[in-house]
Amino acid sequence: MEIERQPFNRRHAQKTFDAMKAEHLRYIPAYRDLSTFVNQKRGIYENDRTLIGEMIDHKKLLSGYATYTNRIFASGLSYGMTNKASQWFKLSLSSEEAMDQPGVRNWLDQVEKKMYAILNQSNLYDAFYSVYEELGQFGTGCFVVLEDFEDVVRSKIMTAGEYFLKTNNKGKVDGFAREFEMTVGQMVSEFGYDKCSDTVKTSFVNNNREVKIKVCHLIEPNDERDESKDDKLNMAFRSVYWEQGSTDSDTFLDKRGFKRFPVVAPRWETPTTDTIYGYGPGWHALGAIKELQKTRLDKIIAQEKLHNPPMLEDDSVEGYTNVLPGGVTKVSNLAPNTGVRPAYQINPSLESFIESMGELKEEIDRFFFVNLFLMLMNMDRAHITATEIAERQQERIMMIGPALHKLDSELSDETLEILYGIMEDNLLVPELPEALEGVAIRIEYTSILAQAQ
């Protein structure tokens, strides 16, 4: 029996969008905490960009140690997995016999060189680093890979709070949504005057073109596609835009499509297949990070009380109390315990604070694999090989191994497959040798971390 389905419309898109946003809202309290105590410049919530450009609140972030460790974490992954200065992947084939066919190795070398060239001229390495910081802090990173006329590809980099995800029954991310603002002028330029709402049209005609309007964007599998057609409405993934809150509930600002899912959204760890967003080192280290802030505050208060204690003064003081160095305070009575004196005196052990902070920093280091990544980044100067790193840091390599395998799949594989697909679309891939017909191309990772596992 064939089930008759209603055509996809804006009401369906809004329901999907609302469900994705509701799932994401469960993570917002934790994300806000992680923004406060790890890096206040990451994370945008409820589309609020007013904090961009503001100074860091050092009343809450007394110690920047977590920011420092997360940057070591991100730099270590960047150096160890996707180092721009070295070869971190190579192309091969699923069939060993095909590798020995004439022209095959030369073809693979040509494609590989073109992929590296495009990676180098695009901003994908910036996207990789940003994702590594997001993974350390929030457990999930995200960027969108788009075609670019000049650079072949460009990425749009996201931060936590400004995008929503969904996964399929295999736990793979296949849906993306975001809510963002565009000015009236930008909307008319991007979508055309006729597709905009009456509110936008009125503002445009009245030259109020800087007024900001909320726009929703959804990318998901296109279950209505006709595979015999090759237009934008029949691609594997649909991409739709609509104006949030407009009275016209049936129309989109635009309906577009992608041949392949353009969003790269790796997760550091996911406890179950159905878990959409990941958990990372920042989640696990947050208790120690908060305790470090509290211990730093207690140490500052103890130092202040030791060097500048609260004072008492009685009626024998004439005039005012001068507490400046070398200051003179007049008193009428020189008897003991009269005049000006400390309200109480303490003798704190500042060394105990320093020791406690040191222990907390070591705990944070362990969650962010700081020792492993510092050794990794210094291996050239220390003349250490990947094998020696694996031997010296065997325990940490074993602990980080599952997450690195996940990043190979959800970050590196996804990015390179999108890149290769865009190259094919733009006729940048050399003609395929006959020996490669029906043979799958395989990506092998040759980075230092890949070798150390």
C-alpha cells in the first residue's frame, strides 16, 4: 500500500527546526558554564552577538589556565593530525592489484597534489583549528564547506550555540539548522525583493535597510528528490531558508540543494549512538577548573588580609587614620591595644594554596592530554620519533585513541570526501584510468598521531 505524503513545506521545516532547537537547549547551561570558565570568546547563545568585542570578565575568570590548556590541546591536534607543513594523508585503493596497473599511481599522485593545493589556498586549516578548540571546550565542532569561485572551497566556521544538529539511525550527523540575522538590504540582495515578506519590502522601500531580521536555515536529506533530475530541488540534501515569524507560513525565502552533506560536525565522544552532541575534555575538567578559580580567589583574599588587614580604631584617634606607607596618625592615648590596630591577624600558608593549585592544574592537564601534546610539538627539537612518543606516552595514546579514530571518520574523512566531490563537480579531477573503474579510493592517514597509534 502506497502512503500519500504531503509535499514538504515551511510548516514541516519549522517543526523540524523547533525539534532540533529543543534538543540543543538541553546543552545550553553546560555550554554557558564552559564559555565562562574555559574561553569566554567561544559560544554564541540565543543569537546574542552583543558580547562580541567585549573584554573578558576576569572577575569570573581569575585564572586563564583552562584557556591555555585548551589551546595546547587544539595546537597538538592540529600539529599531530592535520599539519599544514607535512603530508598527513595519502590516497590509495581498496584493491592492491589495481595499484599496479599502468597510470594508476601517477593519477593518485596528481589528485593528491591538487587536494593539498586546494587545502592550502582555502581556509580549511583555520576551520580545523577552530574545531579542535571547540572539541576541547564543548565536545562538538562545526563548519560548513561551500564551493568558492576563487579558492574552489571555503568554510563557514561555527561556534557552540549558533547551530543545531540531528543524526540518522546510524548516529551520523545528517541535519543542520541555524537561526541568524540579516539586514533588510542583505535579504533583498541574497533572496530577491519578491521573495521577501511585506515587512522586509516596506523597510526596503522606506530605505530602512539596516534593520535586522531573523532568518532560519535548514539542511537535511531530501526525501522528495527525483533522482532522474539534476536541478537544485532534486539533490540529495535540501537547503531551505525562511523568515522567522513572518505571517506567510507557506513560502520559503529560497529552496536550494547540495549533492552531498556540506556540514562537518565531529564529536569528541558520544556515549550512545543516539547522542547528537559530543562531550569533550572541558566537560570532564570543569569541576577542577572551577575549583582552581575558587582556590585562586581564596589565595588573593588571604594575601590581601595578610598585607592589608581590616583595621580597628577607637576614640583616642585624633583626626583620620592614615594607612599609607610612612603616614602619621595622631592618638591621645598610647596605652597598649588602643588607637589603630588590626581587627584580627592571620598567618595563612600561601604555599598550601600554591600546592593545591598545582595539583588542580595537573588534573586539568590530564583531561586535555597536555603532556602528550607538548611532547608531540617538541619532537623535532627533541629528535623524538612517533614510535618513541607511543612508547613514552602509551597510556595516554591508548586513552585518546578512540577519540582520534572518531575524528578520522567525522572530521578528516568528511572534509576530504566533500573536497574531492567539489573537485569532481568542477572538472578538477584528471580523467579516471580504466583500471580504476568500480574501484573505491581509500584515504590513509600518515600524520604523527596516526603513526603513534
